[in-house]
Amino acid sequence: MGVLAGIDIVEIDRIRRAIGNDAFIRRVYTPREIAYCESRGAARVSSYAVRFSAKEAVSKALGTGIAQGVSFQDIEVVNDDSGKPRVILYGEAEKRFQSLCGISMDISLTHSRDYAAAYAVIQTEEG
């Protein structure tokens, strides 16, 4: 068994400015993520920020970053019925996960007034 990890932190104000641009939102977030974040009321901006950080952390755990064909849209962060975040991979991100012999992925998200952070861990069959 092997473990791959990625971590990211982002200033919430940076995302607050970026989400003023609809093109940014459509490039980075899936329709399901947008619907979730927009439903969050006062937590709207921090919800966008922590998902941005999660996508970066996952891409780092995959070993690609947002590059090598992996796009923000290939990484979706959703919440299960209990509120726990989970990641769904598509396209090149999913292919990369499979090429790494990935078994599972876990993600932890957090934010404060000024920062949002995420830590992603991929468990693989091979070390």
C-alpha cells in the first residue's frame, strides 16, 4: 500500500474577488458545486474558497497539479448526507487516479475568517 498526499491553502479574499467573474466560476466549479455554494448564504464565499483549495490539494496528490490535462472541472467536491466532503473525479483526473492504482481518496476541508485549506490523501495498491 502507498499513500499520496496534497495540501493547499488559499486566501478567502482572493476567491471573493475571483467569483465576481462568472467566467472564473464556470471554469473552476461544476454546476453541482455552484448550486451548493450559492445555497450557503453567508458561507457562500468560504464554500467556494474551500472547494478551490480542495481541487488544488487533490491535483497535487495526483502528482499533476492543475496541468497535464487535469482541469478544475475534473475534480468535484460534494458532501454526503452527513455533510462529510468527498471527491468525485472525471476525465484526466480519473485516469491519473487509476494509473496510480488508487484505491480510495479522503479529503479534509477547513476555513477560518481569512483562509481556506484542504488536505487530500490517496491510498494506492502499490507503494
